[in-house]
Amino acid sequence: MINAEAREKLAILAEPGDSRGEPKPNLWHIEATRDANVVLDLLCEVGKKVGSTPEPVQLVQHVAQMTKHVLRASASSVFLFDDEERDLLREFTEGQAGEASKQVRLNTESSIAGWVARHGQPLIVNDVTGDQRFNKSVDEITGFVTKSLICVPLILHHKTIGVIEVINKIDGDNFSERDLEAMVSVASTTAISIENVRLNQNVLDSYKSTIKVLAATIEAKDPYTCGHSQRVMEYALLAGTLLPLPAEDLEVLEYAGILHDIGKIGITDSILTKPGPLTPEEWNVMRQHSLIGANILNEIPFLEKARKLILHHHERYDGNGYPDELKGEDIPIGARLLAVADTFDTMTTNRSYRAALSEDCAINELYKHSSTQFCPVAVEAFTLALKSTASETGGAKGNGHHFPNFG
Ligand SMILES: [Fe+2]
């Protein structure tokens, strides 16, 4: 926990001069040793917090914001090596020129950040005009004027993975050795956090692969449904991205899409693969699959949100669906998108008892049942997304769609 003293100190450091225009006494200089410890403690505490951040983007945002704020600087950037480990790519800049510096790529042979990355050593440069390593081209792109900077390497297992660069003290002061100590501390915590985030991502990727294998195993029972779950996931994600849903909800939709019919594992093969329409009694059995699927996933907290979408993917917008007869907006938006995607894929693929409809016919059907069976927003989003994908791929039809890679 951040103690009360540290919190108070941060608040004071963040305040501008008083109402008479006189600057507040600089606590950093008055109580140098004590303050340095407080700042270091503070940075470590915040570092621990970013250690629990799930997304790499959020993590580097936190680090850039925190370092800019605590060192009272004009800007702070985090750079990471590209996949070839050749150039440094700007991941995030907090402060002036943040937007303009979005595309910055630094050659390690011709920049101060590159020098820091190559040598694995932190550096303070309080007058960049006198340093031959300084690369003016970045300032020319961003319109930002760099006067002084502090740059520290992000080192993991003896290997540099990127750098943090903090530019220009707001009050025009030089960066100090104490600033450097604080930055080195932050860089150490940040590098470990980045590794944790990447490892978590690997675990998630592996989990997704397992889920896809599981879904494919179920579909293997019936050759007519082969690939259905994958396509439903892709269709639902297309529509969800167009709305747009937040990234977190899209991830939930991805899991729910691939697993939406997992409950069919509990339905007897004679009904599941029946070569013809089902009787009313058989439909009653078949309708159990959404509840069975939700129950299967009951013990997996990680899939709790996806479980809810799976439970409700056969609800109807008019309240006549199952299992809970939810109506309208009471049905989660992810489940409404799944309903449209599921029906569209079923209509446009061959079944044992009928041939596939054309995409245009299937879209007409969706609109015909919009506001009764389907959510109108979901229908609109799906058809727009489908059309824009088709136009991007030269009007591909049927199985000719090329979907973005959702991992
Ligand atoms: Fe289903």
C-alpha cells in the first residue's frame, strides 16, 4: 500500500505554484534523502500495481503517465524492440507530442534511446544540443523541442527489451541522479511486468487453442456443422467490432462464439445428427443445449461472462426464446449478436435436410425477423460488417470470406 506520507507528498509535488505566482518550495531539494526514499517507495508501489495490469498497452500507459508525473516532466515515452529486435518502436507517449509521435521508430545506431538500448545503460543528457547521439528527426516529426532527457533501459534476463525516455523538466531544471535512481527502479519493475503480461498472453493463447479443439471435437459428430462454431465466432466478432464493443467484451464474445454449442455434447446423437426435421419432443431435448453448455462452464470462473452469453444465445428479442424468455435489452448484447451470427451461418450452409441459402436470401430473412426474433441493432451491425468485409475482399461470397485473424 502507498502510505499516507507518500500520498501527501505526491499531491504536493503535483500542485502548481501558489496564488501569488510564487513557486512552492521544492521538497525534492529541501529534504533530498528523505524525499528520494519516499519517491522510490512510491514508484515501487505503483510498479507493483502495474504488475497486475492484463494488457500490454495499459501497462506502458501507466508507466509513461507515472514517470512523467513523478519526475515533473513534459513528456514520457516507452519504446519496445520490434519483432526482429532491430528498431525501437514507440509504444506510448504521455504528454506533449503524444499523438504526433505515434509512428516513431528509432534506429538504435542514431538516437540516444538507441544508445541506451544497445549499451544497456541509463543516461541523463541535460543539453541534447551538445550530444552527437541526439536524433533531431523525431522533434522535426512531432514539433516538440527536446532540451533534456533521461533514458533508462528495460532489461529482462540480461537482455534489453526497450527503453523509457522522459523529456524536459517542466520547471526547466536539470534531471538529477536521484531522478535516474527512480527511473532505474521503475524500469526494473516495468520489465518484469511486461514479461508477466506476455506470459499471461501465452497462457491465454494456449487456452484458446484448447477450447477450439474442444469445439471441433463436438462438431466432428456431425459433418454438416463442421466449422460452424468458428464461423459464428468470426461473424459475431465482425458485428461486435463494428458497433463497437469494448475490447474486453469482444474477447468474451470470442470465447462464447467458439463455445456457444458446447452443450450439444449432452444431446444424444440420434437427435443431433438426425437426417431430417426434428419432432416437437426432439426439439424440447435439443433446446436443453444452451443450459447444458452453461452448466458445463459453471466451474470455470475465467469463462463466467462467456457462460452468460452461451446461456442466452437462443433468447428472442420479442421474449419468446429460451431458456429464460428474456426480452429486448435484457438479453446481453453479446448473446443478441450470437443469435444473428448463429442463424446466418446455419442458413448459409448445407444441412442434411436442406441446401444452403444464398447470403442475400439469408440477410433478407434476418431483416424479416428483425425486432421479433432478432435485435435490430445486431442485425444492422452484422449486415453492415458483412458487406464491408465482402467489399474489402472483392465481393467474395459464401465460404470465400476472408476474416481478420482473431487469434
Ligand atoms: Fe445453439
